[in-house]
Amino acid sequence: MTVTLKDIAERAGVTSATVSMVINNKPNISDATRKKVLKIAKELNYYPNVIARGLATKKSNSIGVIVPNLASSFVVRVLQGIKSTNRDIEYTVQLFDTVGQNESESQLFQRMARERRIDGVILISSTVTEEDLNIFRDESVPSIVVARKCENLDSVYVNNEQGAAEATDYLISKGHTSIACVISRKHGLPTEERLQGYKNSLMRHNIAFNPELVFDVDDDTMPNGEEVFRKIHQVKPAVTSVFVPAGDMVAIGIIKEAKKEGLRIPQDCAVVGYDDIPAAEVVEPSLTTVRQPKLEMGDYAINMIVDKIEGRESGIKHKELPTKFIIRESA
Amino acid sequence: MTVTLKDIAERAGVTSATVSMVINNKPNISDATRKKVLKIAKELNYYPNVIARGLATKKSNSIGVIVPNLASSFVVRVLQGIKSTNRDIEYTVQLFDTVGQNESESQLFQRMARERRIDGVILISSTVTEEDLNIFRDESVPSIVVARKCENLDSVYVNNEQGAAEATDYLISKGHTSIACVISRKHGLPTEERLQGYKNSLMRHNIAFNPELVFDVDDDTMPNGEEVFRKIHQVKPAVTSVFVPAGDMVAIGIIKEAKKEGLRIPQDCAVVGYDDIPAAEVVEPSLTTVRQPKLEMGDYAINMIVDKIEGRESGIKHKELPTKFIIRESA
DNA sequence: TTGTAGGCGTTATCAT
DNA sequence: ATGATAACGCCTACAA
């Protein structure tokens, strides 16, 4: 049988109100009853029913994390950051993904908010539209978006422009002037920022931007990288390096295909990826890439959202984290 | 303002009881009121408060997933399986990990159950003791354990013995008689099973089991693989192949180190891993390995737990899934 | 310092 | 077919 406040109250000879106050560490309780109540609670192995508590307090004590796709190692890594910080926090994490769902992120969010399932949400998604993000602001549930800069919503993101510029700078410093750029257009804003960083770097070094050196890919997969390199390889005069904001798996595919076609990396063609996934260290030559501080983003996001929920913060906050350029062998 | 049953009831000129019945699709409601109520609900953008509902029905409509460590790609993959099946299911997934926590899996489970946070739990963990698992059985909340065979609890797992035997068989069929085996003892039962499969295979082929060819490693990381290969390389007479139940990252480390020491893979030393992680395709030569049906395990687990929660299943069920031997270049 | 009483939003059991 | 009413377990004024 499940034990409730009332059970404890009866045994202790007090009312459930008193027991409640003891359990919640409220002041103005005599030491004697406090001790007695706690003792009995322990004996009975009492745990408060969080649902009843939630109804009374209008809090669910849980935070929703909405992710586009658990298959993405980026997303998982941010989630790890969230969870490991979440350790010391009394909120439960509810996980939602939207891939293959008929509900959009914002619809899902709205429903969760209205159903009072969650006290706040962290949205990890680069693909929502600005318009959709407005729904997040309109609900009375705090939310923060990760990996995407966003004017009128809390957000934590990296400086993609700078990360991409740094990578391009590096290639240029190695003497490259013909640098292909492989992006993933459907990933929206971050892609644009990275592309801009690439352009900025070229411009700063007086290298003309050539739209024909920009290649588009659908997803961050190895086969896509292999395929795109075949196209890159046909460009005349030959490019000597490839920067791959689309992601490390594409970059790895490019390396594989380039080697297969007899090129030496990085001598004949240098490659720089984006993300720093585990496989980046495995491929040969190992992949030079732009690392995003994923754990830190998760960490910051959960702290921020808790502060919001508990009213310690108000107003819109933005946190920009730096990328880190990881030099390995491929460039 | 949040809209409740009562709000709808007032506008519709009925009581909240009636509205409740409409919302829940109960029979014996006149078409007229049903339509009217639904219309108003829609206008007001009503969503039921799941917490209040939970209190009344004594159900939280959520399932806990307890994982040892989100850093493990195995765990994440199972989680993916859970989530993608979870799509069509009205249960919410709450994620808990226990790494660095002072609560054990079973304590956490007990608390979640008693707090009525969850209607059922999926435990992905190979490291809990049999004893601890008893706590799971004792609570009145259904639970299922993934990746670990377990007598008196529902479970879904792979036939590790067979998977390991198959891998070993393959190496033997390639003419190897001196096969090192790299395990991770701290991972308990599955490790033992894999080791047993390795032994069985040797025995069936009349090859003496040599304990000195068994190496232990702490975690599934590349550096651990590199380190252990240095030891393996010192064995005289030289081994010609390595089977790595400890996991693919260790196997990849072994390949790297072996190449560094001038060996050709698989000619001088064949390597077989365990898990089939993404990087297995990336390493050169690509890694022959034992794939576990992770998505399927997740899929089965969530279906099973929902069936249990809803009383469609009772009694202890076990599901054994087959491993799949993936032949690539490293063996 | 403790008890009383009402409410949180739903569901469910009886009546009507 | 619908309405009253009492749970569900906890919290929180307010009263004593």
C-alpha cells in the first residue's frame, strides 16, 4: 500500500498539514513533532506523491527537452551536458523528439505547456523558423533554444561565423586559395552563418568568393560526402582544399573518396570538418575540425532554464560560446 | 489564463463531469452536447491538465528510462529505438542517468515509483547486480531490463554467447588458431557470456583455451585499445588475431596501434570488434564486428512495458534477439 | 506551534 | 443523457 501524509499524521497524532510542513522543511514546527514525524516518515518509507504535489503547487518539476532527432551526435552530446548538470537539480527531464512526428516543435511545446506537463523547455533545434519561435515566447512557460541565435527568446549558441572564418583563415595560412565549401542548406541559420564566415575570411584575404565552389548536401552522412567529392573533383582548376561546415561525417566521406581517387590528404587536398565527432579521431588522416562546446551548451541551457523557472532571472538572455579549432592531420 | 473543464462547462451550460466524458470519448453522450462541447473546447484551445488527471486516475502517463551513462553509443542507440517507437504512444519518456549519482539504479527506481512519477521503467544497464534487480521486482511498478538477461524480471537482450562464438568461428575459419580476446570485466554478465562464447568456439574446434590470451580493459575507448595491443604484441608466439568483446572503440585502438607497429590488418593480425558503432565504418581497414540490434531492443522494450502497464501482459517475459555478424575488412 | 478547511483540475460513482 | 458529489494527495491561508 502506498503511504500518504495522512498515514503519517495519524501515527504521529497530528494533522496532515503539520506533516506537510515538516516534509517541506517549513519553519515554526516544534523540534519534538518534527523529529517524531520524520522518524515515522522514514519508518513508513514515505515519498511524497509528486503528482498530487504538482496539482497543489501548479508545478510539474520537470523540464522538457525537445530535440529534432536523437540520431544526431550533436544533439546527444548537448543532451549529455544537460543531464550531467541536471544531477544536482530537482527537475526531471522529459525527452521529446519531433522527427517523423506530425506535430511541429512549436505545437508540441504548446501542448506540453498547456497540459502543464513541464515547467520549462529546452529546444535543441536549428531548423525551426523565426515565426515558430514566437509561439515559444507567447506561452507562459520559460524556454531556451540551443544552437540557434534568436532575437526574442533566450538562447545559447556558438559563433558560427567566427568558427568558420577561423577554419578558412587556417586553410589560407597554409597557402590555399582555392577552397571549396560544403554546406547543408536545409539546416538554416547556422549554415548561413558558417557560409558567411567562410566568405568573410576570403574577403579579408583578398580572395574572390566563387559560388561554384559552394556545394550543398542534404545530411551529415559519409555517402553524401563521397558523392559530393566526386563533384568537387571535377572542378577545374582543381581545388586544393575543402571546408565542410555540413559536418564531420560528410568531411570523412570526402576524405575517403579523395583517397580512393588517389589524392593524398592533406598534400593534394586539405579537409576541414565541423563538429568534432568521435569518428574524427578515427579516420585517417585524422580530421581537423571546428569543435562546438556541446556539453557546455547543455550545461548553460539547463542552468538558465531553472533560473527562469524559479524566477531568479528575467529578461531575455543570450549566451554566445566560442568554437574551438582542432588541428589534426587532414589540414 | 488557463482554461479548465469548468470554463467549458459554463459556456456549454453543462457540468464539468459531462465535459470530462466528452473529452474522454465516453459513450452515452448526446450528439448535440458532444458537438457543442468539442466546439467550445476547440475555441478555447483547451488542453487537459495531465497532472490533475494523473491524480484522479493514479497514472502519470510517463515511462522512466534509466541509463547508466549517456556517453555510451550503445545506450543512445537503444534510446533512439525507444523514442522512435514511442511516437505512437501516449506516454512521455523521462530520462534518468545514474553516472556520478549517489543513488543506485534500484534506489532511483524505487523513489520514482513511490513518488508516482512513472508508470513503468525501462532499465538499460548491464552493471546492476542480481540482488539489486530484486528491488525492481518488488515495487508494484512494471519494469523491464534491456541488454541483460535476468531470471525474474522482464528482459530483452541479445545472445552474447552466440554472437561471440560466431565471431570466433569466423576467425578460426580463416585459419587462425591463436586468437586473443579483449574483454571488459567490469561490465559483468554480458562480458562473461561473450567470453564463454569465445571459449565454446575454441573448444568446438579443438583449440585449447589459453587464459594468457585474455586481456582486460576498463572502458570502451581508443587509448585503452592502443595500450592493450602493446601487451598483446608482446605475447610469444605472436597472436594472429584479436577478438574484442570489449567494444568497437577498443578494437579501433588496437587496429591503430597494430598499424603503427608495422602490422598489416588483417594479413598479420585480424581484428573483430563488438557493437558496430558508426566509427567502425570509418576506420581503415573498416571493422568486422558483431552488431547488436539496438533499435529493436528499444522498440521491444517500450512495447513490452506499455503492454504491462495497461495490463495486456502479465508474467515474466524474456526476449532474446540475435546478433548479426558484420563482415568488413579487418578480418 | 498546530488544526481547520478549501482548493488544485480531473475522474468516477451514483442518482436523476 | 446529464448532474451532484466525492474522491485523488498535497499545499496553504487563516484561525485557534
